[in-house]
Amino acid sequence: MARDVLPSIERTTEPRTEDGRPARRRRSAREVGVAIVVCLVVWTLLFAPVLERNAETGPVGARRSVALAVLRPITGISDMLGITPIAEGALRALGDDPDVQAGGELELPDFELPPLPSLDPATPTGPEPAGPGPGEEPGGEAGGDGGRGDGPAEPEIELRTPTSDTPLRVAVVGDSLSQGLGAAIVQAFDPDLARVLALGRQSTGLSRRDYFSWPRAMREIQAKFRPDLLFIMLGTNDAQPQLTSDGRSIPTGSTAWVEAYRASAQAFLRESTASGTHVVWVGLPVVRDRRRWAFYRRVNGIYEDAAAAEPLATYVDAWSTFDDRDGRFTAFVRNERGVLQEMRASDGLHFTPTGYAYLARVAIRAADEAFRMPERAVGFRL
């Protein structure tokens, strides 16, 4: 009987290789396929909410619409099963907060806030101006006069005279073009008489407030920094459909797009000047890619019109500042002294450091012409 049992025991033992080690068990193609499908289903349920948010901020078009149509039902299942909080908790543990806006939130650098004369303890002051609430337009009925009394006060057109104790507050905002301009603006001002914050954000603009909202960022800038002077330069990323508050798409190039963009530019400018800030809106320059010219000229017209209607704003025509005699793109431009210099970067869009320095001087001189810039605040002759 023992002889009969032993062979059956040997047949049930784990297969081994010739050297006595356990042999690997081979998986069938079906088993592998099932495992892959299960992993994909679990991963999709876990990260469907994140994928949906990423799809919402992607380029408007058929791909975005299809992605949302697929992901929204899966997100509903994930929420129903209680999986979403687990996935979001894991993302936060890894340092990626899913509640943060896709384009990121504006992060003001650490700075020692220069005091304003109007905020001196000996000087009576009114309440801080309040930003508009959700769905409220700046300066609308809900916002009133921004907390500045019974009616709008006459704006102070001239910039105040800075001192070492109360330096001028200057901020630069916009897209990647403004990042280079911001660095040049920092260099142009006297650090003893001006505090400059360069706050440009790459890939941002006014078309997609669901990705990054400059009006919301400006409310934070006004609340925490209250700039005397603000430079704006953006628009290179705005040649894309806009989204309405209810999620509808406004196609680029349509009349509705132009009117919606005009309203966005005007609202952003009102937000920027709400606390008496003086604004220099720098237009888009001529670029090498001629396909962009029509769009850039159209939005430049919108920026110029918006600035013309606001007493505390002025517009800088960067296009004619950097084109050649025939109105075309050129990398070499003569500065204010007539010296020919390479001012445009190799990508045909951005500027060289020399070009940004020249653009900064042009923008600051525009501020001087409109608001009487205190000459001692800058390091060059106005």
C-alpha cells in the first residue's frame, strides 16, 4: 500500500528544475489578459476623477469631448463606491493636491511688504477693498464701488513719489513673454526705491480661466501686495476656444469669441485697477510665424481699446517697436540710441536679454508719459 501512495504524493509535489529549484509556473495568455484587464479597471476607477479634471482643462475639441464622455460615468461609479477619497488622499500624500487648479495657483514669493503712506497708523483709512464673489463682475452691483466710499473717487493719475521707507510697489504679470519682461523690470528699478514682483506664469492667458484664472490671481495680488504700478503682457496662448461659465465652447475666430475675449480683457483690467493701481498693458510683438499675425493684431486691438477706456491704464505698441521698416519680423532692432542689437530669441517669439531690457525701458517710459514715473525710482534716464 505504501508503494501505491508514494507515487501519488510525488505527482502532487511542486515541479522542480534539474538542479532542484522550484520551476516557474507558466501562465496562460487568458490568465495574463484577465490580470491586465483587472489592473486597468482598478486603476481607472482610482484615477478617473483626476483624469476627468485633466481632460476638462485640455484643448477644446473632439478629443476632449470624447474623453469627458467616457470618464464622467466612470467618475460617478468611483464616487458611488467611495474610491475617490482614497485616490485623492494618496495623491496628497505624494504632494499632488487634486483640488488645486490644473494650471496651478498663484504663489506670491516671500517678501517684506513695503508700507504705503495711506496705511500709516496715524492716517485714518477705510476698509480694505473687497474682491467680487463667485459670479460677480468687478465693479458690478454686488461689488459696489469696491469699498471706496459712497461713490467712485477720482483716480490719482500720477504715481506717488517713493522713498526708502515707502518704496514703489511694482508687479509684472502674464505668460512666458512677461517672465522675461519681469526679470528686466526688476533690473530697471532702483531696489532701494521700488519693490518689484515678477509673477508671470508660462502657458497662461485669458481664454481658459478654467486652467488658470488671472482675474482670481489679480485679486490675491491686490489683497496682499497692492501694487502702485502693474505691467501686463499676455495673449500668446489665447488662440484657442473659450469656455463659458456653463461649459459651452466658443470657437476661435468667431464674432462671439472676439466679444467674449474683449469682455474678459476689460474685466481683467478693471480687476487690476480696482485699488488704484496704474497699469501698463504691453501688446504682443511681431513674430516670425506669419500665421499668428492676424490673431496677435486682433487681440492687440482689444488690449489697446481696453486701456484707452481706463484712466489708470496705458497701452504699449510692442509690434511697431520691434518690426522692420516694412512691418515684418526682424531679430535685429535699433535701440533708443540707434545701436543695432539682436533683440529676438531664436524661436522667433521671445526676446534675448538685450531685447527684454529694451522692452522694459520702452514700457517704463510709457508709464512715465502716462503717469509721470518718478525718475529717481529707475536706473536709467527717462
